[in-house]
Amino acid sequence: ANNQQLEGDNYVITNDFTEPEKVSVLTVAGATADQLYTCRYNMTGGGSVRKEVLLDHALHIRLNNDAVLKGQTATLTCIVTADRVDKDRILQKDWFEGNTLIRPSDGSDGGLYSVKEERLRDNEILNWELERKDVTEDVKNIKCFVLTKEGASAEANATIDYVEIWPYTWSSPDFRKKGPSNVTCIMNHTMNPAHNPIIEWWQDDTRIPINPGGPFTGKNNFTNENKEAVLNVTGVTQDQIYTCRFNLSDGGSVNVSVFLKYSNAMNI
């Protein structure tokens, strides 16, 4: 058969012998130390070949998700750590979108992607950044793959969530007498609508404290279709700019600014 799966107490062997490659994957559970394994191919016509592969239990990979508004640039960072720190251990490293290898250097991606290496810290052996420009739709399967000279490999998957935010403002008739007003942001088109974001409101570089009885109060109304954040404001005597920030539970954050114009009385 072209595809096989064999299972043991703490391992699974998956073989994919679809042409032109013959791929065998050994998945080991509960590894507590480095282990050296040998894969051997016995040819039907006679003879065999084998290769030793190191399972590095201390080789860890992490890759963040990101979220952006239309036309923005998403940034994904692939970080690999190991007990034995040596940046020269990396034999191969690749980015994929789905099953397609990303090659920014040859321009085959239309200039959408760029990569750069970041300075290593602590026990990192790779800190690798991928930028995806001009996002206009969800990108659901970005993969970072790493192979070391000892044969140990690691991979991680991430998503880019394309979302939309719509800002609104409203003021009461007595706004000029320091009456109430509110600014509202509605986010939709999120990849995982059942996951609710964490909302922050900012003015300049200062996060706005939301306290009952204070100058700023707020409420959130979340449905699967829309994530609505409302900031209620009192005591305004001049034009103001507020920023609503949505921190998505799956990773990444998006924000827009809302202009509250003091010179108008209603429906700003």
C-alpha cells in the first residue's frame, strides 16, 4: 500500500510511499532525553540503505499567530530553542504557505513575503521573522520548518486573521454642557468568531482606565457576527481622539482611532 500507519506503546510510524518520494515518519511520545534512531529502507530488488536520525527532546519551536486590517502587513516570528545552543546546528529552515515553499528572494510570491533573521537570545538557535504584506483575506496555514545537522526537526503552524473594524461616535444633545458621549468600535470578519477578544481603550500613549463613576465607562457586546466595544465619555471640552484595540485570543491585535468632535452637538 502507498500509505501505512503502525502504532506501538509510545510511537506511531506513518509511511507515505506516493511517487516520487518514499517518506516514513516516526512520532515518539513522552521522550525525556535525546534518542538516536535508525531508519532503514530495504529495497524490494535487493540491498538496503539506512540513516541515523537524532530525536532532540529539548528542541522546541513556537510560532505566533497575527491579525491585521485590510492592506496591513502581518508579522510571524519563528523561534527555536534547544538545551545545546549553537546557531550553526541549523541545516535547513523553510517557510511554507500550505504546501507551497515560500521563496521571497526569487520574487515568485509577487513580493508579498519578506524574511529576516533576528538577534538570538538566551537558549535560542533560531529567531526568524516572516512578513506578509497587503493582507486582504485570511491566511490559514503558514508553517515554519527547521532541520538540524543531527537530523532533528521541528515545525509549527500559524494563521493570519484578516479582520475589519468600524468606528462610530455619538453625542447627547447637551454634549456642550459636558453631557455624555460615546465612541464605538465594531469588529467583524474574524477567523474564529466564537473566540472573544480583550478590549483596550487608549488616548495618545496612555491606556484609559475604565471605572464606574469615573470619566470613562465602557461595555462590550459580543456575538459571533460582531464584537462591539463602547467607550462612554463625560466632561469633554475639546476634540478628542481615542483608540480601540482588540487583542485576539488566538494571537495578534488590531486597532483603529476614533475622532470625537466637540464642536458638534449630535451624531458626530
